[in-house]
Amino acid sequence: MKRSQLLTVALLITFGAGSILAQPRVESRFQNPQSGAPEVPRDYGSLIDELFAPITDKLDLTKEQQFQIIAIITETDVKSDPLIRELANADEQLTAVGFGDLLDEVRIRDLLSQEGMIMTKLIEMKFRAKTTIYQLLTPVQRTLVAQQFRVRGQVEGSLGGISIY
């Protein structure tokens, strides 16, 4: 699997295709996975708008809250980058083992286990970012978020968890 495809799969799995506190995942602002060239930073104002859509305006986030949310997302993005590279490396190794003449089942299990542990770390990072962002909200804001997304989660058949990506 190409690095960009693996990155996309990893992001969808770990940072939520069925997100609740946001639809899009913040793309790495530090390196383009295909060219290795630095990327242009994303518009942070639109990130906040997307994060809590469709209730962003109702939340009336302070500038301090917005800044802290961006900091949490950026920190999570930076911390996840090495794990995503590690996941891509493990996947490349798994592909190489899979195309060998003889399948090494022990090596395959080891690599699959390694990928699983990396994914677990990424999911934990997502969870911690979500809960940290939720804790930044005032009680009134939390109520709005819970009301908006609990109903949506029930309609979509999810557990109504909060997602930021």
C-alpha cells in the first residue's frame, strides 16, 4: 500500500470517518507525505468552524478556547506523525512478507500485532484529544455539544462519542 493510501486509511480509522465534533482531520502541516516538501498551514479559523459544525456559532467559543483547541489538535498531529510513519513501515514490511515465496506466519503475526499496537496508540491519542477539548468547554457549551451530537449519534447508530477529526 502506498504511504498516502496507508495514511488515509490510518486517519479514517483513528480520527473518525463518523466524527461528531468535526468532520475533517487536520492534515499534517509539516510534511507532504508524497513529496517530502513542507505544506502550507491550514486556515485555523475554518478548522474551528468545521470542528463543531453545525453548532459552532451557538457555542460562542472564546479566542482562548479556540487557541487551546488549535494547540491540542496541532500537538496531536505532531505526535501522531511518527506513529503514522511507523505504521507505514510495518505495512511495507507486511507487504514484502506477503509477496515472498514462503509465507512466514510468525513474522506476519508479529507485524500485524505491531500494526495493531500502533493503531491502539493512535486511537488513544484521538480519545485524549477529544476529552481534553471537551473539558475546555463551559458547562453550557458542553450541554449544547451533548444535545447536538447525542441525537446525531443515536440516529447514525453510533455510541454518540465525541470525535474531533
